[in-house]
Amino acid sequence: MAKLPLNFTKISETWKEAGAQAARPVEVVLTGDPELIGLAQERFSLGGAMPVTRPEPVSRAASPASEPGDVVVVFVPGGNDVEIRALLEQGGAKKGTIIAVDEGGQATGKSTYLGSGYTRLSFADTPAGWRRLYGLCAKEAGNRVVALGNRYPVLKEAAAREVVHRTSGQNALIGLAFFARGADMPAMTLNQARMVLSIAGVYGEAIDRERVVELAGVVGTGFALRAVGRRLSRSSPRLGWAVKAAIGYSATRAMGALATRYFAKGAPVSTSRVVALAGSLKR
């Protein structure tokens, strides 16, 4: 098998990209029903960062004066279907606009894309309801998810989870797409390095040159985990593609969970312990 070394120029570019992502401007904009906005302001401001609040009738909350990339949450009391329809008819919502409909005990926590930039959330003022809203905010933040978690402490866990979810899905697709033996390893490992740096950015850890050097450990761990996948795929040739995708997904998810736990506990400026923890997956 030909050697396919990982291009460390790309690792350096990934480091710079992660630093830029964490510094991007982003706000949570709360609009709609004043009473629900009051509750949300208390929740979103936990840890110090204050969201932007614009109480106004739901039917006029379609395009609040926010910057591109901001996450807009329109709070609607349950049973206000007329106002929701009026809101949808206006169209032109910014990408990442969430309509959180307070359905109390009838809330399901499910989200539905309504078109025109709107996503409807069946919401309730419960711990589970807020967690679901935080998760949807992280999802709708798109490429500003790292900045969102970095700015709003209450959204850090949801932002890190979204980063891990996206990266795991990408690596599963890479496992499906690459047929040459070992060809998927550089792409998967680069994604894992980007994920660890992004999680560090979410938790406000310094993204500096020391991390670029220590990412060599992440690279080594990634290659070791992929070696496990290669052995399993050889033992089941007909299902090799499925095994590669499953290993790509599960290994990335496990590494992301370890990185999240590490940085959430207030990691030092080194990723060495993440690498050491992830190394246990090889055994």
C-alpha cells in the first residue's frame, strides 16, 4: 500500500481556520412575545453574555435588524397559529430563524423546517425544552457554531455536540466514498484535528502554535483508529464499505466526546491529555 502522509500544511491551515471561527461575530436575537423573551433572556445570559432582545408582535418579527449569521429566535405563545401564518407570509427570514412555539405540556421537542428560512420548534419551559432550543440554535448557527459557543456559555455544550455530530457524519461519508485501501485516513484525520481545535475554540481555550505541534498526537491516534477499521473491513470484505463508515463515525464521535469532556473541565493549553484518553480506544 502506498503511503499517504498527511499534509501538515493543511493542519496549519486548519489551526488558523479554527482561530478565525472562534472570533467571528455572532449574536442570539430574541424577539416575539415579551413574556417568553424575558424567560429566554435569563436563560441565555447565564455565564455573562447578554442576547439581543426585541419584543414586538410576532407578525412583525420576520426580519429583525440583525447581522448575517446571527441566530434569531421568535417566541410565540401556543395557539397563535394566525400570527405564525402571518409571519410566514412575510417571507424573507434570515437563515437560522427559529419559531419557538410554547406548547406547554403538549410540546414534543420536535423541529420542522417550514421553508423561507424558518424552523418551527415545539417548545416548553422545561429543562428538556431549553436543551432542545439550545441544540437547535447550535444547528442553525451553521459555520458560526464555534463562535456561538465561545460567546454564550450556556450554549457551549450544545455547540460542541453539534461540532462532533457534523464531523462524525462527514467521516462516515468519507469512509463510504474512498475505496482505495487507506485513502480515507488523511481526510478523516484532518477532520478529527479540525474538530478538536473547534471544540477548544468553543470552550475558549487558546488556539496557538503549540496546539499545531501537539496535533501530531491527534494525527497518530486517528491513524491508529483507522487501522482498526481496516482490519475489520478485511475480515468482512463484502461489508468493508459499511465497516469503514461505521468506524469513521464511531471513532470520531468517541474522540469528540473525550475532547469535549476535557475542555469542559478547563483544560490547560495542551491537547496531550485528549490524545492520551483517545489512545485508550486502540486497546
